[in-house]
Amino acid sequence: MSFYDTGANGPWIFLLVTVLMGGSAAHATGSAIASTWRPSWQVLGAALLLTLAVRFFHYALFHETLLSLKNFIVDYIVVVTACAWGYRMTRVRQMVEQYPWAYERAGLFWWRRRRESPTQTTPRG
């Protein structure tokens, strides 16, 4: 028993359809949601619709089971992860580019308040 029920070429089909095709579409979708300043919870609904499409591709192209709950859950985890990744990367870029005086990048998925430069003391005289 494996984590994903497929035929002999199952791992390759999973990588092609779910990870490559579904992940790419999900990343683009997450990026589009973020670039229109929509809330992050919309990623979950978009990922659900994309997962339905990925399951249909598995069914239509490779004769896999359409209504497999276990495969659906695995596909959803992959798709929602890619969608959240695209959303977060775009949101970080937006915050850093749109508010450069207030925020600076703190890694791939985070931003932080810009640190104030130390005040320079001028000699009195």
C-alpha cells in the first residue's frame, strides 16, 4: 500500500500531472490572487478547484480512479502548497517594492519593518 494509488507508471504520472502541471498552475494562481490584493483564504478555494481539474486529468488521460479520496487529499496537499508558495512570494515582493521605506525582505517568504538607520551625531562646536 502506497501513499498514492496508481498503476505501474504511477510515480511518473504523479510527478507530471500533479507536481509539474498542477503545481505550476497553482503557483500562478496563488501569485494572481496575491497580485490583486485578495485575502489569503481564497487560496484554499482556488486550490480546491485546481485539484478537481488535476484529478480529472488523471482520470481522462491515464485512466485512474476519478473519485479516490486518498489520491484527492494527496493532490490537494501538493496543489495548496504550491498555491500558497506563489501567494506568499508575490505578497512579499509587493510589500517590499510598494512600501520600500517601511519594509525590507527577511527571507523568501517574510518581510519585516525596516530598521531605522542609527542617527549620526554631529559634533557641536
